[in-house]
Amino acid sequence: MKVTMMDAALKYAEANIPVIPLHWICEDGSCSCKEGSNCDSKGKHPLYTGWYKNSTAYVEQIRKWWTKTPNANIGIPTGEKSDWLVLDVDDGGDETISALEATHGKLPDTVTAVTGRGGRHYVFKYPQGRSIPNKTKFAPDLDTRSTDGLIVVAPSIHVSGNQYQWLEGHSCFLQVRSPHFCKIFSPGTGGEFLCKPSDFPVSFLCV
């Protein structure tokens, strides 16, 4: 039996993970938004304004959204709203990760997704009480997704036709692999980025 986007969105809600509907990829490869084929974020941006505040795990609202737009991709807000802090590794970013690991130690084993482009989303627990912004390209092909950000999640469909997937054995639904506590911050000068998972001897510093 095929899992619908609504089914998947409700499964996240059952795990108390807030979701938001995103635009989707049409049959001709365009985005469902008014920009269509000219959209530079096809299938990756929210259907509604105020999406961060209005993202929810409330079942009735989720049913309303996906009844109205059953093909909508699924987004999860990052940062304070979901308690998720995400390291977004683009396709090609494995080289950067390998270089950092060679110097600073191995990245912690945590909740991990494979993106539609073949990249990775590494999910860590957001340190509540801190103001951590999204940070793009702090190192080659590496971004962070934090407060006011989002990630696209399984089984959403990428413009390539590939589906987002949770890495086998690393799904957000596996309680034995809940996100590790992680501190990520930017001192504000020199483009520095520091990542210190508290229970792992890892320290990434990228200037």
C-alpha cells in the first residue's frame, strides 16, 4: 500500500514532530508555486506565509492541509520549534566532512536523512535558550538549519524525481537513535563555526 503525503505527515505528528506543507513538483518538473519552472527552490518552500509559527503536530490541521493539497511535500521547522539543529551537507560535501573529521575527530552517529540530491541531513538536539541563526556555506557545501529554517523530509519528492529518505537505521522515529545534544554557534567574527557534541570528543572549527 502506497504511503501518502498525509499518512507521512501524520506519522511525524504522532511522534510530536511539527510539520508544514511545502510546494511540490508538478508532472512537467516545475514547482507548484506561481513561479513554476522559473522557481529556484522547486518543491522546497512553504505553501503559506507565517509557516514557522504555524507549523504544527496538531492532527486536525494536518488533515486539513493535506486534504486541500495532497501532493504537498513535507517540511519540518528547525531550531526552537522542533528542537532540531541540522547540519545540511550538499552533494559533494562529503569531502569537506572527511577533511574536518581527519583533523577534529569523527562526526557523531545521529539521526540522518538522504536528500533528493544525494546529500545528507544530520540532526542534532537544539540547545534551548540559545539564539542560533541559519548559516549557509560556513564551509564548502555545508550549511546549518536552525531557528526560522526548515528541512524537506521523507517521502517528499525532489525536482530530480528522487525521494528524500531516512538513512536505514537512522530514522527520526527510532527512539534508540534520538538526536545527540549539540552546541553550534557563530562568534560573529571571522566566519568561525564551532560544533561540540557534548558526549563526543569532537570539535569542528571552520574559518
